[in-house]
Amino acid sequence: MHSKQLGQSRHNGFSLLELMIVLVLIGLLSTVVASGMTKGPTLRKTAHDLSNSLRHSRNLALMQQQEILWQLDTVNKSFWIKDLKSEPRVLGEEFTVNIDSAASEAEPDNSAIAGIRFFPDGSSTGGKLKLIYKKQAYTINVEWLSGRISLY
């Protein structure tokens, strides 16, 4: 005969709580892996790249005390700072990008190119960009009075 000591118990198999915890952890792990395989993170990164480029343009205008024009080509899906000696940055073919900006900042000979101008006092001509991938979208708003850039 076996006698049980106080506080000691036999443990055969797993408890329901232990199995539930393991299943929840497996579910969380599979969600993380699955979300890494979609364009969601790439869309977010690209939206941040666009907003950072706009912020950089505003900061250049403030620091150099001169007007800086940021431009976007909606057909070739690229963006750049005009008069800055750098190559345009390409968004990627999978994205759709729209811009709503002042008519004065559109290229007269190319309707696909529009821009947002930043002034030495921090203000801008204002505008709104929308970056879309399938049913996901990010919007970048540039306020005309303050030049403030917000991503949502």
C-alpha cells in the first residue's frame, strides 16, 4: 500500500488549463506568422516612408529658409523632392496612390504629377494622399496653415 504525504499529489497527463494555454499560444503564433505574409506591414512601412519624406521636405524648407516642392507621380508611383539631386523613390506596383493638392502645384504638361509646396515659415499648400492596397488604406494629411503632417 502506498500512502500519500501531505501536499503531494499524483500527476498523470495534462490538465485542461495547461492544454488551453498551449492552444492559445499556438493560435497567437500562427496569427503572427500569417500577418507577416500579407502586405499589411509593407503598406504601413510605405505609408510611413511617404509621411517621412513629406516631413523631411517641411524641415528642409524651415532650415534652408526657402520653398521646397515635394512631388508625386501617381502613374509611375514614385515621389521625390524637386530640385534635390536624388532619384525618385518608387512605391511598388501593388499600391494605388491618390493625391488631392492645390491645382497650382500640378505639372502643366503631366496631369499625373502633383505636389505639395512647403514654405520657410512651416506652412504649405496642403493636401491629402491616400495609399491603398486591396481593401487596406492609409491617408496622409498635410495641413496648409501649419504644414503639420498626420498619418491615419
